[in-house]
Amino acid sequence: MAEDDAAPHFDQWYDAAVDVGAEGNQAFFGREVLTGLVQGIRDFQERRQERWEQYHGPGTTLLGCAMWMDDSELLDEIAGLEAACVVVTKQPRGKGLQPSALPDKLRRLAEFNKRTHGLPVEYFPQLEQLTTLVDGKPPIIGPGWTLPDQDRTIPTVRTIGFRKGFGGNGSMPPLLHAKLALLGRLWDHDEDDLGPADVTRFTAKRLWVGSANFTAASRRSLEFGFWTEEPVLLRGAEEFLLQLIATSEGIDPDAHVHEPQRRLPDYDDAAMAEWAAELDLDALAREADEAERPHRP
């Protein structure tokens, strides 16, 4: 290849990694910043620091967001986690494709979803009651309803936002532009503050904040990213990411606008009231039965 035809690049650029905050955390500058994200996930998975352990918590989990994700090394690392969910910007549909056909960039992530664990909602109070819409509306539920099996796990990769050009004027819609990766552990316990109970939760441990998209192309750009364990940032990022996940859509949703795929169900008020009244009557009957029994001396 002639020199003039070579891909443009920076000559003799200085890439740097510096220690920041707690031991094991670094900030990265320059090219290959995404390597710092991948290595940081690997370090956490391998428990390089004792503080990354969690009592009753084996499950390595990642919550994340980026404009797009296609980096092979990062995808492989996420695939090895016990649970993960990454929300990316909704993509345009390919021109000339059949309605059921996905562009290559979407097909790869759809296949990735099939071979990864996704995110179990039972560990997240913000997600565990959300259910898939029925004919575009939340289902109406009554006594004895349980979450459908298909809603107990959210796929690993989700989308959010508006397709480019929606509205016909070609304008750029609002974009998911943040690049965050929150690492933590799922954990189970058999009691809470009130006694025996099935407790399932997620505890955030470390956060990646960066400019680099989760893409192979970002490795050729001058970027910045760092790991932090600042508690306020962990809490803020967790709330932000769970809100994204709760209002996310599938890989290739029909809607060009933002239409969350899951919502809280509506309740059949009459059926719920009847059920509650029956419970009250049963309780009164038991109390009356107890009162009529002879007391032991």
C-alpha cells in the first residue's frame, strides 16, 4: 500500500496509564483506552483486590451503557460474566433488507444475546416487577399473578432512544452518549432485619467512566477513561443505569421513537378487593375459632 493510501494515524503518540484512588484503579489516556476497561473487568472477575469480594456474593455482574458496542475482546469478557446488561443507542434499520432481516451490526449483538446470561431481575427491586407489554399496554393482573418466565431475565444488550431522521427532517435525535460500566456482585442471603427471608440483591463495587465507545474503532482514537470506587458515583451510576435498563427496548424494536418494552402491570382492582375481603373473612373465622376453644389451665 502506498504511503498516501495508508490509514491516517498519530505518530509517536504517548499513551499513559496512571494510578488513581484505591490500589488497583487506574486512569488511561491516549489510544487503547478500551484495554483498560477490558483489563479492569478481568481483574474484578479474578478478585485481584480483597475489597471486591462480597459476602454470599459470587456473581460478577456488569451494568453499562455506550453509544455502540462491537469490540470483540470486550464482548468476550462480558460473555464470561454471570450477569450483564449494556444499553446502547437505537440503530437505524438497513435499507433494502426484508423487515425480519437485521443489519450485520445488529445481527451480531442479537446472536451475542442468545449465548449470554442476561440480567436476572430478582436482584434489582427497580426491575423485578416490570413485565412485557401486551398489545402495547401493561397487562391487567389479579391475585396469584406471577412474573412470566420470559420476563425474569433481561437480555444482555438492549437499545434506547430514537432512530436517526425520525420526523422526516433528518435531524439528529437525542443520543445515549454516556460510556459507563458498573461492576458488582449478585448475592443471596436467607434472612433480613426481620428474620428468615429470601434476600437477593446487587452490590456495586467499581465504576468505569470514559470517553471511549465500546467499539474496536475507539482503539484508534485519543480517549480517556478511569476506574473509581467513590460511593456517591457508584450510587448515582447504578440509579442511572437501572433507569436506562428499565426503559430500554430490544435490539431492533419496531418503533422509531422511544417506547419502553416493559412496564409495571395494571391491577384488576375489583378482583384484588374481593381477594382482600376473603382474606379478612378467613382471618376473622380463625380468630373466632380460637376464641371458642377451651383454654388450658
